Amino acid sequence: RPTPACVLGIDLGTTSVKAALLVGAEQGQVVAESCSRETQANTSSLEAGSQGMEQNVRRIIRALNECLAALPQQQLQRVTHIGISGQMHGIVFWKRDNGCKWMECGTGSAFEPEEVSHLITWQDSRCSPTFLSSLPLPQSHISLATGFGCATVYWYLKKSPDFLKPYDAAGTIHDYVVAMLCDLKKPVMSVQNAASWGYFNSRNKSWNTDILKKSGFPVHLLPEVGDPGSIAGSTVCAWHGIPKGAKVGVALGDFQCSVYSCLTERTDAVLNISTSAQLTISMPPGFQPPETPDPSSAVTYFPYFNGDYLAVAASLNGGNVLATFVDMVARWTEELGLQVQESTIYTKIIKAALAQNDSKLSIHPTVFGERHLPQQLASVTNIAVSDLSLGHVTRALCRGVVENLCSMLPVQHLMETGVRRVLGSGSALARNEVLRQEVERIFPFPVVYGKDVDAAVGAAMVM
């Protein structure tokens, strides 16, 4: 029998790059190998200062190369299709003819970024509510928010126009990788990523070009748009041993791919907690979102696959809240003249929380605000002397993250729409037993957990 073909799935996340190799088996596609590498890519923003949230693209691609180098060469040589997902909303700029250079490495050819900007991520907060209200009203079912690609372009246009001059292409970080692999002269973006940028009409699958042109927006930077699941091109080099000519799909939203990796029944709800957090249910076939958004609504409709939509409570506060808490404890410890690794702190606070079954503390953990309530910050109430241990605080914090999501898409609504099961996915949920305990305490449904590489697996399954 011929050796079965492999499909490679890649997810370019906020904190790590993940890769999964899928092979065909009697029970369908199975994960043969997977790998994850932290990017450690966060960097300071020259133009936006403390309001900026940027990542170094070279570090992201280095983590990607390390990930692929760790996978078995024998299987990479059998890859026929590549599916790529990544963090939505964000934007990176590059020069089309000089976006990367290809070079030989130990496992074949690899590319390194050349004339490429930092990635301005979905967490970027340089666009204040006042600034956003000064922009033209989009013709879209999604409210414009800070961190959205088009909003960031407007910010540069008004605050630092010289920044844009060297670049003639833009996309999400995963659009950039697809463009480099296939040597695309104009990047192609999926409907999923385009909707996450703002100024995109999902009904007719087109940018609000007329609105944008009138306000001087550099529309030449906007990518072409393709359907999720379509092919963007083929690899132009034998990438880490993957044969030249392997088909590469249009880059997809990481959230949609996480859902795709596990959602099989319309009676399932998917809870994803990674850096951010989402709770979603699928809308009935044929559903179309309203023409205009309700800015105060906590639920957004994300384009999914085959013209379907997901109703999503997309919170800006997930695993990043716990990371912020760990960072705070580390800084306090340092100020007291002691040095403790953040990884050690994380392990110890989870262990302490597991020893506390409950906590009277009530933590509203929205330190990063929410898109529908950008001014809302975090708060702690019900503070009693008996509940001030690290275990009590960590337990209350984990519960707060889950409760915040449920305030956006209430459990009662899930029950009314016929939800019978919750599928849990995402790195924070995979690594944090306390978080899983609180999920099971709050949801009155059976909870089934996926893996840390769900988005990478989903991206491969789409292919």
C-alpha cells in the first residue's frame, strides 16, 4: 500500500506557535505528531507607547521554524496540503517583493522576514473610543474596535503617516506566512479574517471600498478575499522538507479552527480559553447577521465555514488575566528582594487553589476591558480576612474568568437554544485544573475537553 499523505496544520497564536500533522486512518484523520513553541515575541511600540501591543515577526517565524524542525522529516516529506490559522484582528505590513528571504537550514529550506513591520496585535489599545468615533461608520455587522486591522491603519494614517510609506501589502500574521510560502504578489485573506478587520461586508464578501476611499484610506493595502477552505497557492520551495508544490489554504481564524476541530453537533456549545476567551454556539443554516451591529451587545456573529455563522461571546479576558496575576505576584516578590520564576509561581498558585474548594471573594476580572464595554475595568468585592490566601484569590480569579463569559452569553440562553454539552478547548483550559473545575461548577451540562493544539488541528482538518 502507498504511504498515506499528511496534512500539516499550523496555528500562529498570541503566545505560541503550534503545529499538528494529520494522517488518514480508518476512523478518519488522526493527529500523528504535534509540536508547540513559545514565541516570546512581545515588544515595545515606538509610535503608540504603553497603549501599543506589538510582536516581533522575526521571533514568531523563528518559533515556527523551530516547531517544524522538531517534526519527523519522514512525515513532512509526505505533506500534500497545509492549513494555517492564527490570531485574528491584528495587522502586519510588508513590502511585496522583499517580504522574506529563503535560505537553506538543517531540515531543507526556510524563510526569514525581511522588510516587515511589527505585528500590531488584537490586544492593541491605541485606538481610544474617541478616536474610533471620529472614523467613518463601517457597513458591517461587526462594531469597529481597537486592535482591528483597519482601525490600526487609520491610526497610522492620522498619527504617523510616514510609517505606512515603505509598505505595499498588509494582512494578519497568518496571511503573511501564506503569502511568503506561495510568493503571492497580492495577499489573499479569508472572509473570517476580513470580517475581523472591520469595514468588511460579510453578506456580499467585499470591503467597504467606497467608504474607505472617501476618507483617504490606503485601499491598495487591503488583501484579496477568498472563502475559508479555498486554496491560496502552492509552496514555492521545499519548506523544511515539505515538497515544493504542496497546496496552501487561505489563512483562517484561530477561533473558527478551534471550534471546527471539535464541534460535531448543533446542540454543542464550545468554550475556548487561551490568551483570550470565547463561548460560542452555531447559528441555524441560512442565518444572516443584522445589517448593522448593536455596539452594546456582548455577542458577535463570526463567519464560520460554508456560509454559516457562529454566535460568539468573545471576551478579551482569558488566560491573559491569570498571566497578569502571575506577573503581579512576581513583581511584588522582586520588590521584596526575592527572585521566583513565573513558571514556579503559576504551578504553586494552581496547587494552592486546588486545596481551596471555594472562595467567598468575588473577582470581576476585566483588566483588559471588553469590546462592548471598553471602559470597564476589573474589581474585587466581598473581601473577607478568611479568603486572602493565594489559593482563595486564584480560585476566585479562575471562577471570575468563566463567570464573565457567562454574563456575556448566559447559561439560560444556552439552555433555551437546546445546548446539551460544552466542549472545552484552548491552552489555558488544557493546563489549568482549577479553571476546569470552575467550568464544571458553572455549566449545568457535561463538559468534554479537547487539546492544546485544537486550532492547528482544525486548520488541517479544513484542508
